[in-house]
Amino acid sequence: MVIRNIDSTPLKPIQMDGAEGVTMAMMVGRDDGAPNFSLRQFRVEAGGHSPRHSHDYEHEVVVLEGRGTVLLEGAERPIGPGDVLMVPPNEEHQFKAAAEGLRFLCLVPVSRNCGDPTPGS
């Protein structure tokens, strides 16, 4: 069993071209023995953004705090607390934070995320 507090888990800077002001904490993943999914927490500083990218797997996102936009299906759409998104495989996407920043959880296949602070979101 793994129990972690989302506010006590250290965040690490994302080291990926195109990322600005993004940190990530692995909440549950491969190192914890999770067989199917990795759950990560991302924080995006005010004005920051994840890289614009795509990959061959889906992922689900739950926005916890803040506001911003997500690029999906070629358009930027507003997102905020309580919003739930499904990013389809091979869909170009990017998360951008508004003035108050953005905090979200992201679920990906464990086989696609080994715990390194590089975003799959």
C-alpha cells in the first residue's frame, strides 16, 4: 500500500525542451509497484507551459487549482478547478498557466513513465 500526501511530495523541475516553469511529483508509479498506471502531480507557474507535444498513449487529467488553457484538437480551451480531460493518443497538446498558475493530476500507463521528471502530459 502507498499513502502519500499531495502537498508533502517534493516537486522536481521538468527538464524538457519547450517546458517553462513546470514541476512534477510522482504520486504513485512503477517504483511503488504500480502495475498499470502512474499518477503524477504537475504545477505550472504563472505564465509557464508544458512542451507542445504528442505521444502514442492516452492520458487523463484532473485540474486541482488555478486556471489556464489546454491545446487540444488544434484549439486552446480554458481549463480550471474540477475540469477533467482525456488527451487521446497522438493528439498534440500543451498546458499553459494563467496568472494564478495551474496544478493538475495526470494519469498515464506505467510502462510510459519511469519516474523521471519529464512530462507525458
